[in-house]
Amino acid sequence: MDSHSAIVLGNARLRVWLDRATGRIMAVHNVPRDLDLVSAVLDTPPWRLEVQPEGRWIEGFASFSCSVDDGGSGGQRATLRWETEAGIAVISKVTVPVDEPAMFLTIAVENRSGLAIDKIEYPIVTGIGPLGARRLPTALVHSQGTGFLFRDPLATFLPEEGPRQGLRFSPYPEGFNGSTMQFMAYYAEERGGFYFATRDAGKAMKWYNFYKDISSGLLTASFMHQAPHVAPGLSFAPDYPVEISALFEGTWYEAAERYKAWAIRQPWTEQGPLSERAERPKWLHEDIGICTFGINAAHDRSEWLDAFHHAAGTPVFHILGPNWARSGQDYMGTLPGGAVSDWVPGRFSQANLETIRRNGDRWAPFEFDLLCSNSGSRPEPVLQCRQVLPAGKYSFDRYTFPFMCPATPFWHDLHVARDARIVAEHDPDAIYYDISLNNVLMACRSRHHPHHPGGGQEIADAYARMLADTKAEMARVAGRPVPMGTEMVAELVIPFVDFYQARAEASPASSFEADFWRKWLIEGKVEKIPLFAYVYHEYGPLRMDGWGKLSLELGDIFYWIASRVVLWGGLFELNYEFSPLEVLGGHPDDPAEHYYPFDRRDYGIDPEKLAFLAEVAHTRTGWARDYLAYGTMRRPPALNVAPVTLSYFLYNCGKGLPHYEERGTITVPGVICSAWSYGREKAAILMANLHADAQTVEILIEPRNYGLEGSQATRLCCIGRSGEVVLGRVAEAQTVSLSLPPRQIVGLEMRPE
């Protein structure tokens, strides 16, 4: 492209071409890797603007002008201005600094009309195709659902509306159907590519979209920005830049490390690493080997609670099911009302609580955090304080639950008083919130609540106040901190959430976050990756995942799921929400007493799975505890091991889902591998062999890759549940051969001397 048709900005590592007639992005070039982001210049709008009250999108403009500030110590900058016939001007400043492989774009909307600005989509980069002339293998890394890798999205994504189009609308911050962090990347494997991010510490609501365009069949990357106050005549200018920059390695680790360098300096990590916090819940991070989720709270299940404790050989954390609430709480729409007396005193089985205490285990009640019935004793304030979500929700989720707005004094006060009463009357060790702030848009359009109709910081701050005040009151009543957990996670909740429940690391033997791409995941086109842990593990909440069952019928996928949950720093979970406990002592789990009408299944406990459960629990609390509780995740070495094909039977999910009772197989790496450092004291490579026989692996040991000083001699040990064996010393890169026992977890530990 020549300078007559394009505005050209750039430096030694990145160049960008903007159309002189429209201002749209025509090309972005990674100079050192000779990669072009755009493979075809399409006639598409540079931005789209949603306005109210019509809820329509404006993408045309009456005039366009630009000016360029070329050169200087600050780099190159173009100022773009579009005027619309509606009396709205859109202004962008595009800057390419001298010393960064990046372009930064800001956007502002000057509103001289009577319309209300709702959101703007900008920048929109269209015509994205393969990277490199040789059509190198490509991948998209995205923080949706805490982290997915999409292989060859140009071939995988389909030109149709819905999830198979890719990530057309991925709202932030949203942990269930949206972005948990503020970046994504598209790259050619082992070559390089492009990184997309925002640098926003201000809690603005936005979208990170990457999808296949229906008309062209090529890919599009875009950012959408929500106005915090949607009202006639108001202008809108997000106070953060969008970054598009070059990547030079072609791995998701490179993108995650670039984001982490910025993210751990933001307000949500200012409390510092967990290991340095005196107030951290040590029992949760250090003592608990496994957790259970959804065991019947109101009926005696003490026999099973005993069995899980003795099988693990460590303390167990039990999040009991929701059917304890005084006026009822279940999975068929029964919810407590708008008074504390609708919730407490709870109907907990005393046999369950006594068993948990006797075993030295821990427990938390399950609450539907933001859901409230208006059929209780106080219907009017409940109805008045409902969260009013925007009509165009722009997400895969339809958000059909009766959410409550956290900014309303009624719901804030009820939330605080309710949970303080639960703690006062039942003394739980923690509290768990399902369908909470990570499952809904940070938006409310009510004109009667004490916030502006819009989305972003005001609602995010209201959630933060509600949870912080609840946590403080629970601590006052209990005389100790009471850890707080949520369904799913997003980076903004790190300061006040201690643990979260997720399911994607168990897919395809689970439901929810990964359901949109089940077929692709089974085929290997989509992969769940520990993206959130890689960025935030040493700062953030503990992940509970696994959706595990101990039955033989589940299949041998159990070992893969349990291994990667624990080796990625999580707490492995046995789940009993949508299916029964395994038969124990001839006793089945009675469906009539449960909060979901599951089918009776007289499945027993597989003794081999029970033995591996203990392996997982002792790895978490024993020899690998420092890494898995407080460590920093590092890049694992590549292992050349034969893959393994594992069977699964998904019966623990809603009976109305299309994948209920799905049977199948999935082929996965034969060894799960992760790498960790613990300060500058030590580092380890952790491995779990999924094969039924021993496997010999060759491992390249490079101490400097794990935060250890390269000039120091490093003692190398094989560690595991059976003890420690010193293998020798290593100062520089060295290849080590190691035999991995079948279905066991072992580690190679490096300690500077």
C-alpha cells in the first residue's frame, strides 16, 4: 500500500496502515516476523455506535478528516475525526510509540444530538486470515471462561450466528460467558503474531470479540465499550487505550506474560501475593486436599462425608447443597424471599455438621447470591430492586434469572444481614455464592436505583461494597475471617473473593462454560488452558474444578481431569448436583430428598479412583503444597510422550441438555505437566502419567526458566508421595531421563545451593 491511499505509522517492529478515506485499519505488520494481521482489505466500517432510545447501530458518517504528527520522541500519531448526520462526532487518536512494538488507540464520542450513546465498537479489524505465506498453524488465546485456546480459528469458526462463529460478543468482566481478563492474542505457532488488550484499571464494561465474519468468511477482532451513563446528549470517552502489538514467539505464554507484567501492578493485586498476606485463609490453601460440591445439606449424608474424609486422608472442604434455606432453595426455581427470616434459621442436617466437625473437615453453605423471590414476606422492595439488564445483552447468555441490583440499599443491607445471621446461627467455615457477580453483566438500566443507568464502574463498585461489607460483618460476628467463594471468577474480584467454582477443566465430562465448544474440544480444536492461573495464581482465589464422580461408569477420564486440576494449582472437586452419590454400604442416594430431580443410579465406588483421589489430596497438601498453594506458574517443558485415549460418560448434568448421558472418548497427552516456582527458593516440574504402564520421559532442565539464578549450582531431586531422591546437581541446561509410574504424580524439584 502506498502513502497516497493510506496513512502509514510505524517503527522498527510494527507498522500500521489506515485508510485515508475512511480511517479504518487496512493493515498491521509484524516487522521482525514478517507477518500480516490483515490478509484482505474489506469495505467495512471503522466503528459502530449504538444509540438509544431506538437501540439502533450507526456506522455511517458524513465526513472524515485526519491529521498526522510524524516523528519526535513520542513516536507517530494520527488524529481521526468522523462527523455523522445525527450530530455525533467520533474522534480517535492512534499512536505508535518509538520504543514499543505496539499501536495504541483511544476513542471519544462527542454528542450534540438528542440521542443517548449506549456503546461504541472500536477498533474493528476485519479481513484477518492466515498468518504467513506458508499458512503456519495458528491459534487464538482468549480469557473467556478463564482461558481457552482455539486452534486454527479461520478453519474452525463458522460463518453463522451463535457460538460456532467464535467469540462475537465476550463481555468483561464476566466469568461464565465472557472475558475474565482484558486481552486476547492471535498468533502463528512458534513464529509470532498479534496481541490485543486494554489497559484499564477503572472497571469499565467492555467486550473482547474475535469471530468469523459471515459475509467474507474471514476473521474479525473488535472491542466494544459500554457508556457508564446512558442518557440523551451525553458524550462518552473511555479513559483507557486499546493496544494492538506484535508477538515474537508464537505461544500463549508470551501473551499471558505480557499481560501479567501490567496486570499485577493494578489495584486488584495491590494486596500482594497470598504468601505475604497475614490474613489469608491458610486452612483453605494449605490443609484441604479435595472438596465436594452439592452434597445434600438438609438430609443425613454423614456416611458419605465420613467415607470421603477417610479416602482423601486429608481435611476435605464440603460446599453443601442449597436445600438448607428455611423457605426452600432448589434447582427448580424455588428461592427464598426478601427477608432474613426467609433464609435462616437453616434446615441443615445436624448429623452432617457434626460429622464434618468430628473429622476436622470444613464446610460452607451454597447460596443463590443475587436471586430472590418476590413471593415472600416483602415482595415490593424485591421487585423495585431488581437489576434491569439492557435489552441487547450481547452475550451467549440470556441472563434470565431474577437478579438483584447490588447498588440498592435494600439488597445491600439484606445481603449483609442475611449472611451475618447464617454465620451467627450455624458457624460455617466459609460461604459460597452461586449465580453471583461473575455470572451477569456489570450493568443496570434502572432509572430509580442510586446509580446512573449504564454499566461498568458504578455497578462493579456496588458489588465490591456489598461483598466487602458482608465479609466484614461476618468476621465481626464470627470473631474470625470467613472466606468467601463465588461461581466463576474475573480479575476485579481478586481483592475480596477467596475461592471459586468452575467446570471447564473437567469438560467434556462436565457442563456449563465449555458447552459451546464441546464437539471442538473433543476433536482437539479447542483446548482449556490455565490462563487465569498463569497470570494470577499467586495473587488470586483458589480454583475448585473437576466435576468428579467416583463411579466406574464415569470412565478413565477421571485421571486426566483430577491430574490437571491439581497440577494447575486447583482443588479437585467431587460434584453431586445433578446426579446421586455413589452407593455406599448398600445405601443409595434418595432422589426424592434432593434439590434436583436426578435419575436414580446405583453406581458403586471404583477403588482405583478412590486410590487416585488420595494421591491428588496428598499432592495438594503434602510434597507439592508450596507450589500449588502459593507458587508462580511457569512454562512447562515439552514432553515427547504417546497420547492416551480416555473414555467418559456424562450423567452429572441437567437432564434437558443435549449432552446428557453422552458417551465418548477423548485423546489427550499421556502425561500432564506443569511447572512452578516458589519465590527464589525452589522450583519444580510436576507430572502425572495417565497411562496404565510406566512411561520414560526426557526433560530439559533449565533453572533460569523457573526464576532461579543461572550462576548457582542447583540440586535436582525427584519428589513425590513416596519421598525424595536426589538425582544430582545441574548448573546449566541439562536433559534428564525419568521413569514415571502409572497413574501417579511425581515432580522434579530444583533448589539452589
